[in-house]
Amino acid sequence: MKEKIAILIPCYNEELTVEKVVSDFKKELSEASIFVYDNNSKDRTAELAKKAGAIVVREFNQGKGNVVRSMFRDVDADIYVMTDGDDTYPAEEVHQLIDAVKEGYDMVIGDRLSSTYYTENKRPFHNFGNDLVRWLINRIFHSEIKDVMTGYRAFSKKFVKTVAIMSEGFQVETELTITALAYRYNVKSIPIAYRDRPEGSSSKLNTIRDGFKVLLTLFDMAKDFKPLLFFTLVSLVFVLFSLATGIPVLTEFVKTHYITKVPSAILASSLAVIAMLLVGLGLILDHQTNLDIIQHEIVVNQWVNEHERKKKQ
């Protein structure tokens, strides 16, 4: 039986490019269903997408994360391809992403940073932000992801139907990447060409505001999935303050056998106790995280078994 392919395109005010994006993907994958989720656009995005042959759905909750959540929930397919409506990702690259999903990968990342991104993208702070987030995720999760924030990805049905999307905005790509790593889905990066937005088209992403939200999402998910590392690092801050406050007290005691800086001694001791408590908290949460990951594995296995049973019927 032929696999159902769905092209998912979240859009907000992309009337300059959405018609071409839909047409390009129809040319490459005539058998695929193309869904454009219009996120309260104030221009002709929905009209032009429908004219080009897409199935247009309205998403009223503003934010790309809200759109992706709805797409994953609503659309039924065997292979999902997510791309942007700004014509920065060539449709002809889609075949290698789909082929990787057919090989057994759950999330295939269209890696812009290994190809033309740095020459095409004219926003240096975007480049810095991409590199910083990628470096942090690869260090925290011991991975080798090449491009964390790309909007060009392919997913297996197993991934789409067993993950929960919590982000509301542009943090969703970071969340998808970390979720895949934390829950040990099969992930592959494939270099793809990237081209900057055409003249007249502007990015909806605010470098400072949305970049800050991405970093907050990263640290929040690091706390959730790597609590021992997170709380140990926080405890080290308290240890340093404890040492800075306590060393003069100890030095005085060694010299005089008296402690005159009683408030400093109390503060140093309190900071040291807090540091130990934080490590203990990290150990407890780390155990709970491992149990959550095991539970997720059980849920995924149940889903796979049920899905296979239905396919045989």
C-alpha cells in the first residue's frame, strides 16, 4: 500500500511566496496532500494557497508552536514534511528527507547551516543565535545536531502522534529537536540548500525577543530532561558564593581561633546547605525523569503495536 505523504506549511502573512511554495511541492510530490495552516494572516495568504491547490486550515491561536500542535493533531498521514511558506527551502530537496523517513528515521532535519545558510542569510545575529543554541544543545544532550532551528523537517507518523508540543511560538523547532533527543527517537541531519527570502518578504522572527524565548525554552527543557546536570550547575554557583563568603571567616579563625564575622559565617553555611539540597533535588528529579522516559517508551511501543495491528486488518 502506498504511503500517504502530508506537506505541512504554517503561514502568517506570506502572500508573496505561498502560492509558489505550494506549486513547487505539488510539482515534486503530486500524490501528497498539502496543508497550509493560516495563522490569522492579514493578507491574501489563505486565498492564494487555496488557489494553488492546498488544503487551507485556519489556526486562531497565534504562534508557530500552536500551529504545529494543531497540524500534528489534525492531519493523518504516514510521512509528514514540514516547511515554511516563505520560499526559503527548495521543494526539490524533499525527496531525500522522505527517503530517510522510509529508512526508519523518526525526524529528519533539513540542515541549512552545512550548506548555503551563512552566505544567503543577511542577519548576522540570526547566525550567532543558531550557532549558540546548537552548541548548547549538543553539549547538554551529547548530540551532533547540525541545525537546531531549521523549519524544513520530515517526520514519521510515530513521532508526530506520540510527542506533545508545548511551545506557542518560534521555540517549537528547538522543542522538537530536544524532545527527539531526550526520548531517543531516530534523528538524522541532511544538508539542504537554503535561499534568503525574496525581496519584499520579511521575517516574522524578532532576533532579540524570540532568541531570548528560544534560550528560555532550552534551559527549561534542560531542567526537565537533564535535572541532575542543571541543578548541579546551579549548586556550583551557591558553592562559589559560599566559598567567597566563608574563606575570610575560616582565615580569621585559623589565625585567632575566634569568629567575629558571625553573619558571614551563617551566610556561608546557609549557602553551602542550599548547594547540597540542590544536588539532592537534582538526583531525585533525575530518577523521576528516567521513569518518565521509560513510561514514554511504553506508550510509544503500545502505539506502534496498535498501529501495526490496524494496518494488518
